Amino acid sequence: MKKLVTTGISLILLINFGCKRAEEIVDEKTEVVEIPVEQPQPVSTIEIEIPEYQFSMEEMRINEHMGDMDLRAFKHYGEFYTEDFSIFRLDRIDYLAESFEIQDINLFFIDSLLVKIQTFYRDNQSTRFMKRFGKAKIAINDYESKKVLETEKLIVNVDGKNRINSKVENYTLNWQRNELDILFYVNKNNVSRKGSLILPMNNRSSKNDRMIFELTVQATNFDNQMAWVKWESYKQGRGLN
């Protein structure tokens, strides 16, 4: 009987020990382990689409034949007066190397020759062009600017540099050269100029749509060529051919 009691006590102790051990094992298995969170890595590269083709304004030449030019960045805008007078307009500005400063470009052809380049700049480039092309003839184009010049100078000194008075808001700089004429129009009020053909601008990212900063490079005989085109158009319209 005593032996049986001893055996029973031993069995109870063994069961208790086993239960405690099982609880420890469960606790060990259910212990929460913190997994370190991976920090996002900084982006080291930026993927952009680089055009397979680019051109620069410096590559264009007055009186160059249309057949010798790469016009893939331009779109045919239309023909005016006669089929001899044709205009192309910039269609892919991302192809232009100077797209950071140029907003729009129009190319004028007469008899398939490039006779005029009309370029719209994003900002006033007067000082830069005067340094590049030298002294220019300056024409004041509006009454308000002329009134300013009655009491103030046209050229003023700003931070040690000579600049055109900022109160003069509508003027033209003109450089006449042997092979071509260069004109830079500054029109802060966007008032239409008489006798000038200006195509509507796209106003791509323009800070101020009212301002026009237009650089025109054209053949010296452009006016005579245009007169001939208009005369031919007049004769066609009257059936005089």
C-alpha cells in the first residue's frame, strides 16, 4: 500500500512537471519577435526620355533651300498669297536645344528658300543681343514710351551696366547687315503692329502671356520678295496671268 501511494505521488509530480514544461514551450513558441522594417532606399537615378534628335537655332541659315533642311521638328502651317509663300511652325519644342529660352519659332519660305526666321523668346533679351550684335538702331513704337523719354533717358545704368529703360515698353532694335537684317521687338503690352504677320503663339509655360519678345532674322530683300508674292497673288485673283 505504501509503495502504491509513493508511485501515485511520483506520477502526479511527473504530470505537473510535464504541464509546466508544456506551458513554457507554448510561451516560447508564441513569443513575439520584432522584424526590422527595411527603410526605403533613396532614388539614385531619374529615368527620362531623351529625344533621339535635337537641333539648334545656330544651324539655320537664311536662303537655305527647304530640301536641304531637316524639318522634322516643324509642322507645315500653311501657304499664303500664292503657293510660293509657305510657313512652317515649331511642333516639337523638345527637339530644340534652346527650348529653355525660346517659346516658339516660325519659318518663312519663298520659292522653297528660307527668307525669314521668327523666334519668340520667353524673356527680354535686349541687353544680351546688343552685346552679341553690337550697336543697334532703336525705334520707339508707342506713345506712352515716347512720353517717358521726354523726361528720362533711353539708356540707363543699372548695377554698373547700361540697359534700356524698363519704363519703355514697346520698341524695336534693328541691326542691318550685308546678308541679312536682324530685328528684336519688345512689346510688353502685346499691341498688334500694323503690316506685320504674327502667328498666334502657343504660350508654352509663358510667365506673362501679354508680353512679346520677338527676334526676326530675314533676308535683306525680304520686303521685295513679299511684294512680288503679293503681286502674283493679286494677278491670280484678277485672272491677269
